[in-house]
Amino acid sequence: MVSNPTSERTSESEDGADSRLPEAAHTEGSANADEAVASPKSQRWRPGPVEFLLVGIVLVVVFRGQLEALFDQPAWQTGATIFVAIIWQALPFLALGVVLSGVITAYIPASFWQRALPKRQGLAVPVAGAAGIVLPGCECASVPVSGGLMSRGVAPSAALAFLLSSPAINPVVLVSTFVAFPGVPQMAVGRLIAGLGAAMLMGWLWMRFGKNDWIRIPDRSHLHADTKWKTFRQTASHDFLHAGGFLVVGALAAAALNVLVPTEVLETLGGNPVLSILIMAALAVILCLCSEADAFVAASLTQFSLTSRLVFLVVGPMVDLKLIALQGGTFGRSFVLRFAPATFVVAVGVASLVGWWLF
Amino acid sequence: MAVLTREIQALLLVMLGSATLRISTTDIFLRYVKESFRPFPFATGLLLLMLGIWAVVDIWREDRAARQAADSAAAQDGQAPHGADLSEEGHSNNGHSDASHSDDGHSHGGMRIAWLLILPVAAIALIAPPSLGAFTAERAESTVSSSYDSYEYPALPSTDPVPLAVSEFAERAVWDNKRSLEGREVELTGFVSNPGKRGMSNPDAPWYLSRLTLACCAADASAIKIEAVGAEPLPSDTWVKVTGTWLPGGETDTARATPWIEVHSVTEIPEPKNTYE
């Protein structure tokens, strides 16, 4: 298995290359270039997974002292702690999302979605957006679920509205927002309105302007095994490992920025109303907080206006570093390069308007 | 090429599942995520481990089926030298008929990203990074939120000194209209953080008695700091038990406040199991 590179495999992995993260993350850039030059038939030796593992283990053993010295420094320690914390806080939600996605793929026939959602896409978008209320997870769960929906024939616009709305407006998140802001129930209400509004707007924008070749809909056709149970297991394992890898990328970026960006300096700029909205939006992207916890953090950032804190709560579950990585992994890079900035602008705009109206 | 084969997928699932089970059943977990979240990673660890074991069983079964198919083909043929060739062919045929598996690895070129899941496993196995401490507290402003709407807190128990959580002490110092802390000897447990460039309201106060609180996980930690007035200087990250009395005069009625305590005694203690409040 490990060392029988067929010609098929070579060409396929090149096809996949454009939809992956930057090569730097893999250290395989040069190997890929070699591959492109070499004829696919060549039986040249190439390092396999076992070789990579062995080299990795040898490096760790040789440089263990340096590694430990590095992680004795408080900044590195803090970064490592935050990395591990984000991973193990998010994994359960990712697992939940992956299990639901597996159930959707294996057990729910495509015809169910045709009956459940309105035929007209313009109507399917708000219905799917409102359906986000029922998934009691945070943003990590909704990425694989909406991928599963698309692979079962749900229109991307509707699935995307669901993707954005469910982590922002589900009951767990709304209750925690309500608890975190005692005496300010408008915050939870504003979160519901702005979250749903921005999600539906993005769904409609995708319906109007989105192109199908921007998005890579997860293809499950090859995963259909002999039994539903086996399909379920294979889909779940595959989705979990795939999304998990991207979660690692996002958590690394979040941990690094958490240590490098002096958030206390940003916080001193909170007095200016426009600046405070932009800073809170940027903080939401950088900090990658779980949507079930972000309200408590927002509540403590008292030097910022209520409107800018609402922006923080609306942007966070829709655009943050780990979500960008997860969405890029699931739907492709050309998708996330367009979708994430557009969502950011729409979320900031809608949340500012709702905040201006409520507070 | 580090293409993700079925075997590697199974290996990654088993590794990550075991690591998740391990940290969710030990005190290490408390360094990263709030205690009440523990059941979720535990269930996730079980799930991943089961998926991994099932994947191994699948591989093992299919390999055996392939071998049996090859054997019976060889037996029918009855020619030993050719039998070896056939068994190899049988194997690769199996690989093709089972396209579902040999495909998973690379039809999504991005599957190679799954290799990165080794990083968190290695981080736990090799480093097991410690709880957040003074580095985080020194970078953050002290944050004291109030959990009572009325700002009128119930009276403290009558023990002397009263053991209090740092957060409880700070909350009463900043928000309590009834000033329940007044004249009471309290006992607080926290770690030492030293003032950075800013926030030194009293130059005689050498350090802050600090504690971090979590809403979910260490990424959302916020700091509570109490200025220790009249105490000998101590290095950051020293865990201490402090007795003393509230010193009114710090900021009140704002979430960004650093209350004061007049220190009577300081005892160094080992780091508690759960460093967060």
C-alpha cells in the first residue's frame, strides 16, 4: 500500500494541488515539482509516509534538548498551551459535525432535502438559515455538516446560509450570550437578528453572484461502500481527519497571533466608535473563540461600545482563522478567498446596523 | 509521497483517539479546558479510537479475503510458480475493486493535511504545555465582572480568616454596595504576577495576587489581579496563600479594576491541580 505509487495516483495528487493550503505547510513543494517533471511511469524511489515519520522521530530525538529549552520560554509555552486548548476544545464539536455529516451522507436520502427545502432557492436560503437554530454546536460542527448537505444535492446558497447561521444563533450560544450580559438582553436579540440576517444575505449573494467552479463540493460518490454502516464510518473518518488537519492550521495561526499581537494595546484604542468596531471585528478573526464562549470575553471588554461588541459576536462565528482554514479545506481555496472577505464585510455591516438600531 | 493510505488513516485515528482519551481522563485536561467540558473530549476520544480500530479490522478482513481469493485461485490453477504471480494480481485487483479505499487518500489532494494532526498529539506527548500563568496575566488588564444584578452581596461566612476565591474577593471589592469585605480577614490562593509598564497605581505594591478564569478553554482566559500591598517581592508564577484584609480605595464599579489587599502573611504553596477559577 505504502510504496506502490501508480500513475493514477501521481496525476490525481497534482490535480488536488491547487485546492490545498500553501505548500509551505507541507514541505513537499519540491517533491511535487519533481513529480511534474518526471514521467508518471517512472519507478523512482520517493519518500513515503513511513520515511517521513522516521525522519520526524529522529529529528525529535536528536533535538529534544533544544525543543524543551524553546518551550521553557513563557511566550512559547503560552502559545503551545493555547494551541492545545483550541484543538481539544474544538475536536468534540468537529466530531459532532462529522458524525452528523456521516448520518446525512449514509442514512438520509437526497430526496429528503428536496422535499424539506423550498424548490425556489430564494426561499430555501432563509429556511436553511433559520434551520441553523437546531444544531447545538459551534462553528467547527457546521462546516462538515454543510459540506454533507451540499454533497446530498442541497443548493450551495442554502447550505452556506446554514453554515453561517447555525453557530451564531443556536440556543446554547444565545443562552450563553444572555447570561454573559446581565441586564442587556438586547445583546442576545441583536445576535440572533444580525447573525441570521448576515447568513441569509450571504446565501442570497451566493445565489446571485456565486459561480459553481469557485466551490469544490465534497464528493462522496467514491465513498459508498457495500453497507450504510460502513459508508457512515468511512465518511466520518475521512471528514474528521481532513477537517482536523485544517483545524490544526487554524489553531497554530490563532496561538501565534494570540501571543504576538499585543491585544492590550488594541484595547486602549476602544474609545473611537468606528475604530472600535474595526478592532473588535479584527479581534474576532484573530482570537478564534468558540461561539459558545465568546460572549463572556465580549462582556469583559467594557471599554468597547456595545455595538462593537455585537460586531465581535456576529463576526466571530462566521469568519475566524480556524474557520478560514476549515472552509478552505472543505470547499477549496478559490472558494474561501472570496467567501471569507465577503462574509466579513457583510457581517460587520449588518451587525453595525443592528447595533445602531438597538443600542 | 506522504499520501494518506488507509493504514495511516487508521493510525492517525488511533493516535488522536488515545491522546484525547488520555488527556480527558487526567488532570492535564484542567490546564487547557474548563472542567465541566470534560465529558465531550472523553466521548470524542472513544469515538475516534473506535473508528480507528474498525478501520484496522476492515483492512485486516479485506487483506484476508484477498489472500483467500488468491489462494483458492492458486489451488485451482495447481501451478506453484504461477500461483505466486496470481496472488500478487489478486491483491492489486482487490485494491481496484475496492476503489473506495485506495481513492480516499488522494482524490482529495488535501487529505495530506491530516498529517498535521500529529502536532497536537506530539505537543501532549512531548511537551504537555503547562497552565497559563503570569505571562498571560501580565499582558492582560485585570477584569472583574459582577455576577449579581443587585450589587448587594450576601454576607460572608463567619469563619476567620474567610477562605475566598480571588474572583469572589475582587468582585465584592469592586461591586458590593454593602461592603461585605470591610474589616474581614480573608485567605486567598493565587499566583504572583508582577506589574508591567502600566497599571502601577501604587509603587509600594510589589506584585499582584493573580488568578485566571476560563469561559471555555485557555484561549479565552481573562485575568483577575489584586494588588498585594505591604508584601515582600516575589518572582512571577510563584503560587502563594495570602491572608490579609481588603484595602478600600482601588477602583470600584468598573470591570477593569485592580482591587487592593493589605497583606498580613504570605505562604508559598505548590501549584494546585486546577489553576483556573
